Amino acid sequence: MNGDAVHIVAVAGPLAMESAYRIRRHVFIEEQSVPEEIELDSDDAHALHVIAYANDRAVGTARMVSGGDYAKIGRMAVEREWRGCGVGRRLLDFLIGQARDRGYGRVVLNAQLQAEEFYLKAGFSPDGPPFEEAGIPHRFMRLELPPQTS
């Protein structure tokens, strides 16, 4: 599996959204036992959803919602066989770029503690103590986005 062969696009249309939901179902509901009523929430209706494709196959997804002056990234999920290949980082970098392009001053997320190192390497800082969400230990993290210069 080669992460270089992966491209990230904004979800456009019901078939792509169905692929994103399928990946989230595999990762969160089936693998991590997150209850479906928690995983699929009202933020889905107004979020920017993105999907990672490898050879026309959907292998990862994430979303971004507005929090006013910040963007919140969440629901990052990569199919098991594509983990460790750079797909998650490509999804994250794409959404950080979208947040920057939209003028947000920071990006926040609730990182699963087992993935905290991944976000630290991407420049995020922990903010506060660990907490539990859907029975999984998490930590709130933030990334400050300096203003763009033209």
C-alpha cells in the first residue's frame, strides 16, 4: 500500500457520502464499538466531508465543522489495511488547508489518546486533561493557524 497513490477530495454526492459512512461504520461502530447514535450525529448535515481514494477505492474519511472562529476536525477514519501509509496525515493536512483557506485562526479536535502522538507530529498541542468519549479515552487538542500573508 502506497500512500503516495492516495488523493483527497471533498465529498460530492450521495455515493461518495455513502462511502464515507461505510468507512466510519467499519472503524468506529464495528472496530471500536462506538454506538451508532453517537457516531452519526447532527453535525454531519453541515460538515465538510472529505474522502481519501486509492485507485478509485475509498480508504479514508474525515470531516470539519465550523465552531465560529475555529474549525473542528473529527470522524477521521482510515481502513485498517491503509493505516500507517500516510492516509490519515493526508486527510488531516487537507482539512487544515481548508481551515486556513476559510480564514479560521485555529483548528481543534478530540484525539483518541492512542492517536495523540499522530496529532502532536502534525503540530497540535494538548489542551486539558484526558476525558472519555464513547467509552474511549480522548484529549482535546488545538493547532493555531497564523494569519496568511499574501
